[in-house]
Amino acid sequence: MKIDFTHHQSAHCENGVVSNLMKHNGFQVSEPMVFGIGSGLLFCYIPFLKVNYAPVFTYRAMPGHIFNRFAKRVGIKVKREKFSNPTAAKKRLDENLAANNPVGLQVGVYNLTYFPDEYRFHFNAHNLVVYGKENDTYLISDPVMENVTTLTSKELEKVRFAKGAMAPKGHIYYPTVFPDKLELESAIVKGIKHTCRDMAAPVPFVGVKGIKTVAKLIRKWPKKLGVKKANHYLGQIVRMQEEIGTGGGGFRYIYGAFLQESGELLKNEELKKLSIEMTEIGDMWRDFALESSRIYKNRSNSIAIDKYDEVATLLESIANREKAFFKKLKKAV
């Protein structure tokens, strides 16, 4: 049983899954449009949640939020289910495939056999599409991969029921109801306003204030935690920025593409200008990652404290640039 499904590679898994499922159902919606309407752009420091023995730094909305917001704003209904029993989860998946319905799954990355070893770590919020089954092998469209691939029934069960933070619990999801036409114009405005609110949130762990909080922490980590742990935490920021789902720089580039596409659709020249500025901010994030990597890849325990101060200053510059940017973006819509 193989569904006639076209695989499109994307920069980020959740956006890619949504875009691919939309295209399969006859709606040509790009990955940046899904991300922007779904208010996917964010920064959040979550000190109480640990991944790989370091706090979480996220540059995107929590898993599932992008699709839920996108669906609500364009008039789509989405079915979601989680399971305590792998047998029940497999049964529901097979029922959908038999009904010619490709589905999205949330899975753990560590045991994805088609991932290169260096990308297989304990992260349970990856997304992919299952579009068929041949004997005991499932046909997989993972949007971050160039081509389609496969997983055996046992391999798929293992990643669907991965343990740890954000355990997927067999999570399956797919759109069930569509409007005759997607009203993208109003959805774009709602998505932008939501992102502006998130980035201007008056709490120290979210948005621009969250970026400034992390910059202050970077200055303190070497003395407070020691160089080894400080480097581990700094490496976590970069890993979550550049490796886990495209991260800070990549998400800024996707958002810039969203603003460009939205500017053309809404005939709003200011959005086009802001798309260029957001791309420049993405470059700043990449520079921060590069300079940070030079610190934590240095195996010496005698790294000068001023090196941490330098990357903290870079991060503060990014925060100030984003603060001004989102004020202008809010006015533009």
C-alpha cells in the first residue's frame, strides 16, 4: 500500500510536514508561509528543562503549535492522537494508510536509522510523514532529507515511543477538514501580530528579554560553573540554534522568506523591506554561533573570560536589533 505522495525537502521538519500535507491535499502552501502564519518564530530559555544535561534554548514555538495555529487561522481542522499502547498506535497508522491518508508523526531522533550518527541525539520533537507500507516496512517522507526513505515496523515503533523529555507517545496527526479556499491575507496578519507579541513578552525568559537574560548568564557561567560546564552550556545554545531544526539563524531566514512572500501577497512594500532586515539578523545569529563555537571547541581550561564577554555582547546586539525590528513589523501590519 503506497499513497501517491510527493516528497518536498524543507529546512525544518514541522513546517515541512505541514507544507507537504497541504500540497498533497491540493493547497500550494510554502514552508515559510506555514511557519509565519503559525507564529513559529520565538526565543525562549527554559532552565528547568534539560536536554543532554544542559538547559533548553528554543528558537521556535513548542512542537505542534505551528500546525495548530496555522490550521486555525486558515480554517483547517486537524486530528491528533497519542497512545499508551504501541499496538493501538500501529493500528491507527495502518488504518490511515489503508484509507489513502498520509499522516504526520512526532518521533525521537536518536534511533532514526537513516540519520547520520552525528545527528542522532536525544531529541523527541522531530516530525515526519508516513505515506505507505510494503510488507513490514513503512515508507517515510522526512522533510529534512533530500529523498524518501524507510523504517521497519520495529524501528518506527522505537522512535514513536522514545523516552525522555517531550516523549512523543505515538503522536499521530493529519488534517481532516479543508475550506474551499485558504484566506491567507487575514491569517498572515494574525500570525505576524502573534509573533510580535511573543517577542515583546514582558518576562525574562521569552523573546527579546529572554535573549538579554541569556547574554547576562554567558558572562557569569565561566566563574559560576567553571570553564568545562560553561562551554557545555554555550555549546548547547549553538547546537539548539544550528542543528536542532535549523535554529536561530535558520528560522530567521525562513521568517524573512515569509515576510517577502507576504509582502507580495498583501502588496505591502514595508514587509519586503523588513524581510531583508530579518535576513541580516539571521546573519548576526550565525556570527554569534561561529564565535561561540570557537570558545567551546577550545579544549583548554584557561580561556580568557573576555571571550565570553565578547559573545555576550554579540547576543545583546542581536536582542537590541530584534527589539527594534518587531516594533517596526507590528506597525507594518
